[in-house]
Amino acid sequence: MNQRLGSGPDEVLLAISQDAYRGDARYTVSIDGRQVGDVLPAGALRSLGETDTVTVAGNFGPGVHEVAVTFLNDAWGGSAGADRNLHVEGASFEGRPLLDDSVTLYTAGTRVIGTFRDAVPVTRTIGTGPDAILLRMSQDDWRGDARYTLSVDGVRVDGILTAGAERQFGQQDSITVRGDFGPGPHRLTVEFLNDAWSGSAGADRNLYVEGVSYNGVEVPGAALALYTDGAQDIAFGAGPRPPQQVTIGSGPDAVVLRISQDAFEGDARYTVSIDGVQVGGVLTAGALRSLGQADTVTVLGDFAPGAHRVTVDFLNDAWGGGPEADRNLYVEGASFEGQSLFDTPRALFTSGPQEVASFSEALSTGRGIGLGASTLLLRISQDDWLGNAEYVVRVDGVPVFDAPLSASSERRDGSYDTIYISRDFAPGEHSVTVEFLNDAWGGSADADRNLYVEGAALNGEALPGSSAELFANGVRQVATFTVPPPPAPVALTGTGGPDRLQETLAFGDVFTGNAGADAFAFGVGVSLAPFSPSAAFQTRLGTGIGPGERDVILDFQQGEDVIDLSAALRFGRRAFSVDDTFRFIGTAEFTGTAGAAGPPQLRYTVADGRTILQMDAAGTSSFSGDGTVDAEIELAGTFALRAADFIL
């Protein structure tokens, strides 16, 4: 007995039999919990090897669906021969079986027979090679999926393919055919194998090519509708290959080259060398300069500290007598650890080696920021791999620099970068954190980017517990330090004869020279290199601005006493040193501005029975005037000061 339930292009087939007893078994069929059609009677007897065929039709839609059978009228007379049962001997959806074995319903009730998946788009890659044909396929499925074959230039690729995507749902299969098709025109053939039709649009199996692209470029006129069995052709030309990405060598350091070519009777071939040593084998260019393409070639190594040379050797120049018949090679760009090595592309018009770039590796750097009474120092190193470690330094949660820093020194070389942070830190406890931003790992200890804080110090004193190893991205507290309250002003008093009275770093010192020719000295030396105290120094003024902050001289004797500012503007670091001087300008206004700095200047003003010296000298390792007052000294009494009153 053959029975059909429902309507639509999709079909589930059930093979049904029964054990009859006092009448036939009766049942219903459901898809996703919804009954399809009426109550059916079984006709086939299992004892005779018979089966009924039940076709359940529908338009089930994308996704997973469930098939269930409900047995309605079980009966039993007390023995195996007096027992009414229902058997589902088999089930399939569009030719795909849903059961491995039969299912028997011995009692009345509902039993899930199986599940099937409808309208599932197919994604598949066939073959290998640098060229890629991408077909976007769909179908009208009816009583099974559309089946087809593909050929390129008359050669079959793979076997018979089955469509999965259904056009009515806007779906598409993605079939990629790879190969090395070469230049010139080509022919793609699609052959439809199993057309079916039952007299109406809803009962029609068709195949569609929705579109084709070749090496990422759309092929015009490639859309096809195959309504009957047979083959149809799509013409395409061998377009440019997509740019290549090639890695040669091994190690944590990376030079990246961007390579293109003018191809003529074959591609350009070349080698890459670092410091005269070839890395990897012979390379073949793929990218065409005329299309604005570039291959990316990553040259790995473990380059020692110092300068290095990058050489490209063009191996197979060719020329056919004109600009369109000329094979050339171009290095469009080069970078090392993310830093560009040149601005203008290098062109290789003839065979032979050409040095295209140079770079420096693992050079220790120093960087400083700020001006203040205290200097915080950090020593930083790294394991660099495919680029330098990047990080952010924060004090009390606030970034110190405007942008992330990049480490230069490599730990394996025993070197480190030095970061100086000069600031007037407020009294109390402070926290220093370092955030590692770009951790990378390639699966081994040699392919691992890490960041290290080798130590920290404040004003020459190493901070305990300030080393840290950062093996993953994140924030790590590397040090804490405490700044004591500012020192109290000091009363500096001379004897009855000539004295030299030296200010302290405390603001508001009070000088009393008493009798004799006295020198009032300003500028206190401070070390800037905690791990090597003699390597760097600076002098700072210990006098502020305004009442209570500036130092005061109570008994300046003009013509006898002098104000010594000769040590106020000094800085030294290794072979570099600065010993600058103030320019005395009397009561004139400062000439420097923020946009056009001038030399350090010293002026004075008289008001309310006091003479106020004002200094304009901004900077740490170099000094200039920007038109603002940076420090003051107060003289009790009114004076018409002149250059002879100072040692500058």
C-alpha cells in the first residue's frame, strides 16, 4: 500500500508494517509535533515481509526536524500470535536514511522515529593551488537534492556534488575550486544530473549558479539557471593571484618586506639576505605592481645588538623590447619591529643583489619626563618576538607618558632601558604600576614576547621588591614608595666675618649674614642616577614663589654682599654637561614666551619695602625662559640692584 500525506517539495519516506490481530493497526505521522494528514491504516504484514510506503510531503524550512509516529489501537489476546503491533521498518529524507534499524511500537502512544536536517548550505573546498574559483550555488529541491559535477577546461574536479542550499530561503552553497590554472582564458562547466518535474512549479527540481568569482574578482555573466539535465559553460580568464604571505627563517626578531613585480613570461624570483647571509630559499613574487598589490615576506631571526643590512637579490630579469615586456622586482616597503625603514620604494630592474634597508637591534634607550624635587627611575628589558614589548607606566593610577612606551633592550643581552620620572611627589605613599599591552607567544620559549621590570629606585635609593616578570598582558604593581613631608625652612646665620651661606632644598629659608662680606648661595646638587651616582647630576633651586615659599635675605649689604646663582643652572650626564647662566635684565619684563623661548633671565621688582628677585629658567637638562616666574628671592629693604650684586 502506497500512501501520500501533505504537499510540498520536501519528502520523508516511511516503510510501515504490522502484526494484525482483530483488525489492522492504525496510526498518524507528525513532523515537529504537528500531525500531517489523516489517520492511516496499516496494510502490509510483517510476517509476509511486506511494507507500506508512506510519503510525508512538506516545505520544512531550514534546520532540524523531528519525525514521530503515534500508534492508536494496540490490542493483545494473551499470546504472541494474538498481538497487534506497528513497525517502522525504515525512514529516509531525500535519500538519506534516518534509521539504522527498525522501530517497533508494541503499545499505543507516540514514538520519535528520527530527525533530519533540511536546507543546510554547503561550504567545501576542492583541490589545492594558488588560484581559487568560488561558486555560489542553490537549488529548488523536490523529492531530493540537486546533484551536479564541475569541470575546468574539460577536466572533472572531484566527484558528484549535492546541493544543500535552497533558493526559496535565500541560501547559497560556497564551493571553492583551487588549482594552478595559469594565464589565459578558461572554461568552467557545471553539469546538472538529476532534473525532476511533476507538472507544476512547486514540483520541480532545479539547479542555480548564483555567481562566480576568480581570485577574488567577480566573473561577469556567470549566473546560470539549469532547469533540465545537461552542461553549461562559464568563461573566465586567469586573473591576478592574490598577494602572498611568506615567512622565512626563525627567531624572535622580524623584518617585514612588501614585494611586488612586473611579470613577463613568468614571475620574478629572488632571495633575501641579512648581513650577507641568505635567509630561506628562492622566493617567487606573486603580487602585480600594476594592480597595487604587494606580497608580505616576514624574515625572522635573532639579530645581535647593532646595525644590520637587508639585501634582496633579483635572480631572473627578463626583457622583450618594451615596457610591457619587462620583468622587474620591487621592494615597496620594509619595517623592523613595526618601524618603517624607508619612505621610497626600491626598484630592481636588472638581476643582482641590492641593499634595500638597514636597521638597528637591541639598543638601550633612556627616556625622561618632568621636573621636580624627586626622581623615580625604572629599568626595563624584554624578550622581543615579532616586535617589541609595549607598556604603560602609571604612578598612582595616572599614566606618566602621553603614549605607550616600546621596550628596546633585550634581557638575553643583559641590557635595559632606563626611564626617569622627575616630579614633586606629594607627601605620603605612592604606587608604581606597569601594564604590559601586547603579549605574544608562538608555542615555545624562543617564540615568546615578555616584559621585565629589572628594578626601580627613588632619589638614588633602590626600592625593595621592585623587579617583576610580565609574561601575559595585564597590570602589575612593581613598586611603592613614601615621600616624607617637605623639610622645614632653615634659619641660616653668619658669623661676624665673611661667610658663605648655602640654601637648602626647603622653601622659605631665612638668611642673616651679620657683619662682613657675605655670599648668599643658591642651587643644591641632586643625583639623577641612583644606580650610578656619579653618572648624572643636577642642581635645583630650593626657593619657591610668594610669601612663605621664597627664601628671604634679612640683611643684604649692597656693595659688600653678593648673591651667588652660578650653580643654579647645571646638569651633567656622562660626557654631556650644561653650565648655564642667568641674564640680568634689571626691572625689564621677561622676553621669552611659551611659543618662542628665550635665555634664562633674572629681574627684580620693588614693592612694600621689599625687593623681590624673580627667575625665569625652565628645564631639566637644558634651560630657557618662557616668560613665567619659576623662583623668587626676597631682600628685606629696597634696592636698585645691578649686575655687580650677583655671581652669575
